[in-house]
Amino acid sequence: FFGAGRPKLSVAFGCVEIAMEWEAWVTLAVIFIFLVVLALDLAPPDLVMLTSLTFLWVIKIIPTDAFLKGFCSSGLATVGALFVVVKGMDASGSVDRAFRFILGRQTSVRMARARICLVMFLLSGLFNNTPLVALIIPIIREWARSREFAPSLFLMPADFATVMGGLLTMIGTSTNLQVNDFLSQRKQETFGFLEPGYVGLPVGIVVLTIMVLISDWFLPKNKGGLFRELREKGDDLVTALEVTPDSRFIGKRVLDLLVACQVPTSSLLKIRRPLHPATHQAQPERIGAAPDADLNQRKGAGEGAFAAAGGHAALEVDEVSLDSRGLVLASLEAEVHPGLLQEEGITEVFPVPPEEVAQAGDILLLSMSRDEVVEALGRWNTVGGGVRVSAVHASDLVCSGSEFVEVVLGPNCPIVGQPISRGGQLFESVYRTCLVAVRPRPGKGSQPGSQPEDVSTSGHPRASGTFAPGDTAMLVAPLGAELPKSDFLMITRVGRVQPPRKLYDFFPLVLFVAGLCLAATETVDMLLVAFVLLLVFIAGGWVKASDYAKVIDWRLLVLIGASTGMSEAMARSGLSKELAEILKSVNLPDRWMLGFLFAVMVIVTEVVTNNAAVALGLPIALDLAKSMNLKSHKPLTMAVMLGASVGFAMPMGYATHLMVMGPGGYTVKDFLKFGIVIDILWIIGITAILPSIYPLE
């Protein structure tokens, strides 16, 4: 310890010696720990940030008013209200119609990509990024499939253009509002509604143009989502197990049939049954018990899973033959019956009740490949005559009463963290749907080194890992079934026809544009505009009164509020001042110092979240502006604000990146090789243009 006044702790890093008070060192240690936790994806960002802030509050580094400051801010309230406003905007269908018009004409891939990116870039300055991307994903994929283009050629550029468009206005992204809120609390000059666009528009147009021109060099050209897998590899996703008229399983429970056959009960999707079965129905009789400990007895349709009963009954094998791989093909007729599921006079049992009894002619549709079913049946030598394996295509799963639904799991989904091997049971129990296939995002819920294109059927006996945010799942759901939007980043239905729009539905768009004009001219504060529109949209019926709280991302609000408190901790502990002095001691020219600060923010944003990045950078920018004797803080705080919203190389950094990753069939490598190029272009553009608009003097 040394120095006048309060003692400081001095630590040497090579030839550099840093002396700070204990509060600054503790704050630095807490920040380092939460950065590591966020980088390793060990816990949700909002929980990590709130825990870190609470710890600093408990040890008295920040007082109670500083702890609560972020949660009582106008910026936080504006972000929350805008979630409801955007929900009301969805009722107009204007964005949907615009994109269908843009993509409906004959065009080349490059021209279509340019139009998509330009529209997304402009709209993102006015709308929340997440619902905007969720809206255009099914439109782009449907258009690409109809012209035999790969969706992967369009979805990533559209996502990147959306992120860039958030830098056009103060409501383009939540970090912009977070910056203004912090500056207001520190009695500093805030940014106007259109000020981010002074820099974001010229740089964005240049980068957008280059991105459109070079996209073909970096993007995969033959990839798509699970719908594309369904079309191209549907024969490997679903298998039919038919109960023959002489089967010993007739009159037994269907679930017991599967257990005796050593086929996972979670793989059962539905039953196709002739209307006039050839044999009578018998009372359910147990012929075996589940060998797996996690198969809990179902208590009712759609409730719970299966209970372990212990033991299993082996059945005799009538005759045995081996194929070239040594698999037992005991009394299995594996012929392909292409028209098996299209015959008239067939009804469906979907979802399958736990006590459903097998009947002659039943066709059990399983989310397993034919080879997996054959291997399961033959491996244990448990099956006698009476069942027949038939190859079918996954598209045969749907009928007039069901539809395919592709979902991307969100952080609030209750299935996140659960084993993929129990996916079929979980989706049936929670959502009353059948899980056909799942594509885990890299690093979570998959084997080490696996890629997103490694699609697993829900009944795969060796499925490993757990579900994680960003995983893509293909479901079969009852037609028109409503899935909770708060659980998923994206929900896409095949062939869903948009309802007709009425003139009344366009009023939200008119009111929203009028409110933006008032906010842009600073006639009315954006907070007031957002809350007035919120109440008007609820009163007009565009947002249900019972649903408005459900559309708000409360976890994001907690993250923003806690991030503001963390910025206060950095400023009050003196950490930001010390870090600013260290940066100043590097003696870089002012322009290069600005570019360096922007680059650091981009890197931090790639590793953690944009809200956490801006919370760390703002106090440093303000103290650095004082240290450099600048007349205004705006050049450096603008660099922090824009840098915290520019991150294209890591898909886990943005919700919109995760949303397009599964539907586009992208890998982390795809994001890295293309995203790093876009990051570098932004660093060059900001270093060149920002000092010209906000002079460093």
C-alpha cells in the first residue's frame, strides 16, 4: 500500500504498475469473473449481471440508490413499452406484404439479396430486431425453396443488415437507449433521435454494399433449415412399424409393444389406423416394462412422462438372418410401401394416449431411421412375427389435422437444459406436439465437434447432450395449435396462409409513424410516445390486454438495469478512471485511440452481450474524454455505443444470429469467416468517418 489519502494497492504487470483502491480491484475482479462466466455460457447474462451487481452492493462498493438507478430509468421503461408497440405493429402485416412484394418478382440471387438487405437495414432503425428477423425468416425460406435457392444465401446477410440498421436511430437497439439513459443520469449531453445515423448510415451503406457483393465467397450454397432436411432426407427421419393381422401384440398397449421391441417409447409420433380393423380390440395387458429408468408412467394425456417399471420380457425369435453389418433381421419384412399412408379410410391417433391399445393394421410412425429401428429390433433378439418395418417419408406425417412446425428454442423455454434423449416425451408433455428431429447448435446439446447439420431424430437411442437456446426442432403439431412465443426465438409453420388484412389493421402503422415523427423532431419524448402507443394498441384490440405482459422480454430489462448499475460501480470505485489513464498512457494519436476503443468494444460484444459491453465501455469513454481534454464526450461515447452493437463473428452474441443459424444451416465457422470480415470493415469505417462527424478536439 502506498500514496496519500486512502491507501492503494499496487500490482505490477511486467513493466506496467497499476495502483488502485481496493474497491476498484474488487470491481475489476468481479467484472473478470462475470466475463468468463458469460464467455463460457455457464449462466444466463441477466442472472450473471444481477448477481455481480448484488455482490458489489452487499460489500458497500455501491449504495442502494446506485443499485436501483438502472431499474428506475426512463430508458428501461421505453425498451419495455416498445416490445408491446412492436407486437401491435405485427397486426398490420405491412412488413410481411412488403417483403413478399420484393421477393415475388423474377430476380437473381444477388439482386434479391441486395433488396432484402436494404429493406432490413432501413426498417431495423424503427423496429425491434428480434420480431423483424422472426417475420422475414419464413418468407425468405418459402421464396428460396420455390426457386430452388438455398436459404443460406439470404438469411445471414439479412440478419447482419438488421444489426447494422439498429445504428440508425436511438430506438434501433436497446443499447442506444441504455447509453442515453446513462449519460442523462451522469448529467452529460445526450444523443438526439437521429444522431446514431450520422455515422451509422454512411458506414452502414458502404459495408452493406460490400457485403452483398462478397457474400457468395463466404456463404454455404446448399444449406437450409430442418424443412430442407425434411424434403431431402425425409426417408431417414421417420419409419413405420406396422402391426400385422397375426401379431401377438394385438390387444396389448402400444407403449408396451414398443418397450418389448426395444424401441424408445419417446419416438412414437402418431398412429395411422384403418377405420375397420380386421381384429377385435382387447383390454390392455402389460407384456413388458420399460427398461429405462427415466420412462415415467403417464398419468393422463399430455401429462408427465413414463415411470420405470423395471425388468423386461423377452420374446422368442422365429427365424434369424444377418445382413452385412451383422444386424439381426428377425422375421422383419422391410419392403418399402410408398403409398402406405395415403390410403383412404384411415384415421389418426394423435397424440397417442398412454393406454392406447394396438389393433391389426395399425401403423406406428416413429421418429427414427429405418436402420435404427431394424437395429433396435434385431440387436436384442426380442421380436417374433407380427410387426413389419416399412420405409416412409417424413412428409407423410402431416394430414388435414396436423402441420409441421419448426421452432428455435429460446432461453425461457422450459425444455432448455433437459436431455435431448427425452425430447419426444418433453415436447409431448409440455406442448402436446411430437418431436421429429432436432439440430443442436454447436457446443451445446451435441457431440463434441458436431456441426449444426448433424440432425438427430428424437427417438435416436444414442442421442446425447441437453437442449440449449438456439437449438432448432421440427415438430408435428395439431393444426392451428398455439405455442407460447415467449418460449421460442422463432416459430415457423409450413404452408400457413396469412389471414386477410382489413383497413383497420393498418392504423397501428400510421400511429407508429406519427409517433416517430414527433420523437425525431424532439416535440415529444420517446418514453411518452411509447406508452401512449402501448395503451392505444391495447384499447384498439391490436394487443390483447391479457397478453401485453407476455410479450415483454423481462430478462432483457433485468440485464439492462443491472448493466447500468455495473457502470455506476466502475465509476464510483475509480476503476474506469484508472483504465482510462492506462489507455491514455499508450500515447496513440486521437483518431487511432478512437478506433482502438471501438475495436475493443466489438471484441467484448462478441464474447459477452451488447448490453454488458456498453456498461463496461461507457464509464471508460467518459473518463478517457476528460483525460484527452476533449470538448465533448460524444466522439468516444458514440464509438462505444456503435461498437457495442457491432458483433457479427459469434452467433451466440445476438438473439437474431441464433434465430437464423438453424433455419440457414449455418455453422460457427460460417459466422466466423464472414462475420470477422464485416467486423473489420466496420472498424475501418468508424475510424475513418466518425472523427470527421464528431471532431476529436
